[in-house]
Amino acid sequence: MNVNSYPVIIDGWSVGRLEREIKMFYPLLGNHWVNRYDEPENTIEKYIQDCYSMYYEEKYPTAQGFEWWFHVFTSNDKGIGFHSDHDETHRQQEGTMKYPLRSTVTYIRDSNLSPTIILNTQTGKYPNQLAPFPPTEIVVSNPDDGKLLDFDSRYLHAVLPPNKGRITLMFNIWDYRPSNLPRHGTRTTVYDLRFYKNIPEQPVPYLGAKFDITCDVADKRISITGSDDKTDGSTWLIHQ
């Protein structure tokens, strides 16, 4: 699968700075935008621009900017259903799908409970085009504070309960600016965060104990096979 996992890319002090700013901005109303060459107004914007420069600029040189948002889970009964990342306004107006160049997740606070689950099922030109379905492979990404994950935006992905204490920061890399994505507009002290330069790792085929879980995907109930392993930062590929 087209998924990359990076061991921790920022140190604990930097994770703490991002966590404090996320909590300052919580709750976040909608997704936001920062251009590639904007002067950053806060540490979240600075982190996104620096992360792109260090890890993605060479691969995606046509990027115009970044859509960003975060999740802060305060209870165990919430989750994020399976979806692909796309231009939602375009889908609503035109009925077709347009995708970012890449989707990313940065894990800020590790609840040690809820991995990111990515199916090899992709949406196509239209939202109801799914292939393969049911999925034949999944990736299970266990959180670790400061870990970076990226993947093809067309993959269906989700976070299932329990989640209490889990904090993640997401940004998508776009070669145009989708409609209805405002700048956040909040100025804070902008910190230069401390990055590690790590090589991307591919998900490791999982051979350990597994379990089956039933979930809703595209209005259908399916069963997927997951991993019993909860090791911080591990990223597993599981054949279905």
C-alpha cells in the first residue's frame, strides 16, 4: 500500500508546543488553510510549512498550500468514520472527486488505544466508486508522540473508539486552494520546532495475533481483521 510511516520527527518540547496551541484553538470550527509561502501566524502553520520543506517539497514541488485541522478526543465513545480526503465543496457542487497530492497525520498525544486504520479501498472519480471492495489489505498505524504518517488521499481511513486523550494534527498537501478554506487568523508566538530527519518506513507485514471487527464502510457492514499489537509507533500491513 502507498503508505509511509516516519519514526518520531520532532522532539518532546516541540510536541508540547503543538499540543498547547491545539488546546488553545480547540474547538476548531472547520478546516483551515495556509499557503506554502505565507508568513506563519502561529506554530501550527510554521510546523506544517517546515514539515513540508523537510519531507515533501522534493516529491511535491507543485504544492500551493496546505489544508489543516486537528482532532482532540475527550471521551471514548467518539470516532472518525471511513472516508477519503477530497475537495468537499467540489464534490457537493460538481458531484465528482478531486484529491490532495498527499494526506498526513502527526500524532501529538498518544492514548495507546486507537490506531489509524487505512484500507486499500479507494474512491475514484465519483464518491460511490470503490475498489477494491471489500478491502484486501489494511494498514494499522499505532500512535506515538511526534510520529508522522502519510498516505494516498484516496484511501478510505478511519479512527475507531476508544479514543479518550488522543490528539492528532492533520494537513493535506494541495496543488490548488479548495474553496471555503479560510486562514485561521490567530497570531501567537511562533516557535521554531526541533525536527529529526528520518527515513520513511513501509508498513511491516503482521504475523501476530489478530482479531475481527465489524464496521460501517460506505453504508455497508463489513468485517476487517486487525492487529492485537499496540506497540507505540508501530505500523502494520494486514492481509484480509
